[in-house]
Amino acid sequence: MIDQSQRLGDQAVINQSVINEDDGFTLDLERYWIEARALRLWLAGLVVAALLLGLIATLLATELFSSSARVEISQISANVTDIDPIESESRISELQYLNTQYELLESRFMAERVAKAGNLLRDEQFVEAYSLDQLDELTSRDIEKILLENVTISPIVQSSLVDVSFASPSPAVSAKITNLWADEFIAANYEKRFGANIEARDFLNQQIQELRERLSISEKQLVDYANANEILVLEAGGEQQGSETAAQTLIATDLTALNVALAQAVTERIAAQAALQSGGFPAQDPRNSLRTDLAKAEAQVASLRSTFGSSFPPLLEKEAEVASLKRSLSGESTAAFRSATAREQELRRKLEEAKSRFLGQQDLGIQYGILKREVDTNRQLYDALLQRLKNLEASGAGQNNIKLIDGAEVPLVPYSPSLVQNMLIALIAGLLVAVAFVYVRVTLSQTVKDPQDVTRRLGLPVLGLVPTSNSEDIREDVLMRSSELSEAYKSARTNLTFLTPDGAPKILMLTSSVPGEGKSVSSLALATSFVQLGKRTLLIDADLRNSRMQALVGSEAIKNGGLAALLTNQAATLGGQVSTIEGFGIDFLAHGYTPPNPVELLASNRFRDLLTTARSQYDQIIIDSAPMLSLADAVELARLVDGVIYVVEADRVKVRMIENAVNRLRRTGAQVYGAIVTKLDAKNAGYGYGYGYGYGYGYGSNHDAPETMDAR
């Protein structure tokens, strides 16, 4: 029967553990709530203290004034020229671009620019606002740190707008720094976008200035050389170089003109010679009119001669006219030929003179060409750089894509400290501290506060829950059937009857971790409860070291010898050492004197025979053993009994100690059926194990009993 009961009890422990693991989360929350109720005064004090700290912090805090400016950041800006800047616009997403600008706004780069732009290191108003005049050595890094700690960048959702705010103890300083921050950010963005063009313009201006001087020097050298060598340039060809440039000098021009004139003179001389020999003249020659007149005169002479004869006077006149025309025509041809010949000869002479002068200037033209090429090269470079400079100036006229929408104004009232906000923060902080306090208390709690911890953490079914008794006489509480204490043990007795198919195990031992947990009271109360069922019950005081049972039952019920006498063969029979406790109706075997070797006595065969004798004479046997501690008394007794009931005082002994003690019992093969939790008070009432109206045990035995039965 013992083996079967042991198996059923183990299964009950396993099933009960599974049930409570499933409900662990709910029970934990309940435990936190109960702990909070128990610590409500402490928690209220924490919250009040937090509120007081918030109030004090508000009263002692320095007033801060915040000023804000609004800036618009557009990713794409209008370009008023068709000339691209040196660096092309990067094509990135708008969100990435905006986030980049937000990070730049609160970067150390901006703090450094603002500090330099406002000369904050020497700004008396700024230094006084932050009491920096008390520092022995103030550096720019200190200024930048203050700026970064007090600036706030607040992008407006779903827009390209961003608010730049700065807080300081001075309203004027707040507005000044905010405007500086916005202005410097806009200026920095413009420099970043068009800074390359600005640098390029500066470089080009410097290069143009140098080229202008070089061009001036080279042109002066060219003019001086031409003047010194009487080189007169009539036409400068922009694309002509070298000898072609020299050909445009005055001598070269004269030589060309003389050559052309000589060619024309030769043509005219040849024409005059031909006319003289053949008598033919060009169509436009004025001598053709003389030839025409001569022909008419000869025709008239011939007509008159044929008509009137050779002596006719008009004929003689005509013949004289013809002779005159012939002399005139012959003289003009000769004169024209001579004139053409003389002109040709003169032009040839002039040409030879010009050729001689031109050949004399050939060597001078080489140096002149070199100087001329240098002038042309410098002029081309100058024109190219000047054109590039104009392009860059046009490109630098682009609009900035960041604009100031609203400038910062001097704030009239401080924004911090805010009493409402600080008190709200203090309240939340106080509540969080209170919650953390409760959580730590529950988490670090090593004792059994919730009776279900016995099952959840120890794996033992809860067989009974016993309240703290306020009665001065505990015996009266046990005997009074309507008392809460008596009702609690009745409920525990009822649960014991469901442990085996035959009812409660016949020989039950009660033990605990340490003295004073209510083990002896529980033994007496359970024995009394079984007597009330009509069972003949024997209560054995087996605590041979430091028994408290004598104080409960009274010294008049104790006979000499007791259990120690029976185990040492100083008494012969059990009946001779058993006393009946008046009012309780139970037979009681006292422990007797304190032996020097209690463990050996309890482990002897004599005690086993004693239990066998008692089993045959009694319906129920309750043994009050010594606490576990580091002793082996209860361990030796556990091997001889049908089952062990472990008594646990609420919120006293650490769970680890109880667990070690129970494991010691189980390693001996003892059947630990469950635990009785004693001394429950108002702190445990919230777990559902309180007592109401002064009557009736709140722990529902009808609820737990089926679980125990199911566990079997």
C-alpha cells in the first residue's frame, strides 16, 4: 500500500506542477499586485518623494528661453543661366538629401561656423548667459559643446521645412544664436554649391592679371622693335604668323605695288609699240578718233580728185588736212610709245630699289615674327581666360536652394522649466521606481509568500493553508471547532483523506525546515481533527532534541520515560507510556528525556517495532519529528512512516532551503505527499486564501481536493 501511495503521490506532484506552470503568468501578476498592496505605503512614499523632487528641481532650475527659426530646404534650385556649374548636381533621393541636411544642421561643423561668425568666444552677453567668465581658460571647443547641447533641429513631417531652435538663459542670446545658425547654414550651403566656381573665378582673375601684364610687355617689345627698325605694319593679319606677318610691312606693300605697276607699264609699252608699228590702237584709245578723221579726209580727197581733178582748190585743202592728220597721228603714237617705255624703265628702277630695301629687312622680319607670335599667343590665352571668367560669373548667379522662411524673435516667456511637465515626469518616474521596487521584491523574494509557490517552485501539492492565530491560548483555538485555525486543519485533514484510495496514510510524519514554523501545532491540530472523525489517534512526539509539544499539551499529560524510554528498553510496553490529553481526546506519547544519540534511537529496529505495534492499536498515527536543518532525525523517521507532510511557514524560510530539505527526504525513498502552509496573514489574503466573516476557511477544499484526486 505504501508503494502504491508513493506512486500516486508522485503523479499528483507532477500533475499539480504542470497545472501551475500553465497558470504561472496569471499567478505572477497576481503576486505582483499583492506585493504592491502590501507595500502600498512604501510605494506611495516613493511616488510622493518623486513628486517632491520634481517640484524642487523645477524651483531650482534655471529659466531657459527658446527661440526658433524656420528654414525651407529644396532639393532642386532654379538655374538662371544655361551654363552648368563646375560640379554637377547629384541625383539622390529627396529623403536622403533632407536627412543629410538635418545631420549637417546639428553637426560640429555648424557649431564651429556659428562660433566664429558670432565671435562667441569674446561675446560678453553669451559668456555671461552661461557663466563662462568663471572658467580659467575658455576655448572654442567649450563654445561648440554648449552650442551643440542647446540647439534643436525639428523637421516638419511631410514638408521641406525644418525648425532650428536654440535655448539659453538669455532671450537675446537665444534669438541671436538661432538667426546665426540659420544664416550660416544657408551660407554654407551656397558655398558648397557654388564654392568651386568662386574659387575658380578667383584663380582666373589672378591668371588674367598675370596674362594682361605679359601681353602688355610683349606688345611693347613688338612696337619698340618695329620702331627701332623702321618696320611699319599697315595691316595685321589675325591668323598670319612669321613671314606672312612681315609681308604686311610698308616696304613689302610698296614692293607689291611697284610690281603691279611695272607689269601694267610693260603691258602699256607693248601695246604702244604694236600700235606704232601696225597703226592699230585699242578700242578706247583716243587716237582712234584721229584715224577716223583721217579716213574720212582721205575719202573726201579721193572723191574730189576723181570729180574735179588734182588742181581743184578744195582738193588741195583736203590733201593738206590729210597730211596734217597723218603727222599728228604719227607723232602721238611715237610719243605714247616713248612715254610707255620711259614709265616702264622708271618703274623697273623703283622696283629694284624697293627689292633691295625689302631684302635688307628679311633678317629683321624674323625677329619681328617671333615677337608677333608671342603677342598673338598671349592675346589668345587672355581672351580664352576672360571668356571662361565670364562663363563662371554667369554660372555663379544660381539661386540658393535653402531659404530662410521665418527669422528668430526674442522670446518673451521661458519655455523651461515647466511645472506641469516636470511633475508629470516625476509622477511617471515615481511610478516606474515603484513598479521596479515591487518587481525586485518579488523577483528577489526567496520565501514562500504565495502558497502556490510551494507547488510552482517546490513541486509539492498544497494540502492545507493555516492562518495566523491571534489567540493567547493556541489550545483553545485548536479545540474551538468554529475557529479559523480549526477550520483550516479540518480542510487539511479532508485533503489528507484523498491521498490514497483507503483514505489518509495511517502513519504520517510532520516536519519543517526550522523550528517555530507551526509543525507541533499542526501535528496536534491534525490529530485532534482525526479524533473528531471518530478515529482513535496517537500523537507521537519524536523531536528528541528540542520538543515544543510539551508546552502545548501540558506537563500533566506527560509520563516519565516516554518515547526515549521505549527506545532504550527502559519501558516495556507502549501503553505504559501513552497519556490521554484531556479535551483533545487523543493519545499522546511524549518524547521523554533527551538522549545523547537521538538519531541512532530513531533508526533502530525498536522504533520500527513500536510503529508496528501502534499501527495495530490505532486508526491514525501522527508523528511530530524534529526540523530538518542539518539533522538526520527526520530523514531516519521518514523511512519508517507511510508519508511525510512538510510544514512551511509563509514568508520566512527561503525556498532553496526548503527544496534542499525535501530533496533529502525524497532521496531516502520517503513519500512526501505535500505541504501545509502556516501563519498566513493579511498579506496573503489577496492570493485568494483569506478568511471572511470570522467563520469558515476561505481556501476551497472542494477545489483542491479534486486536483489531488486527479493527481492520483
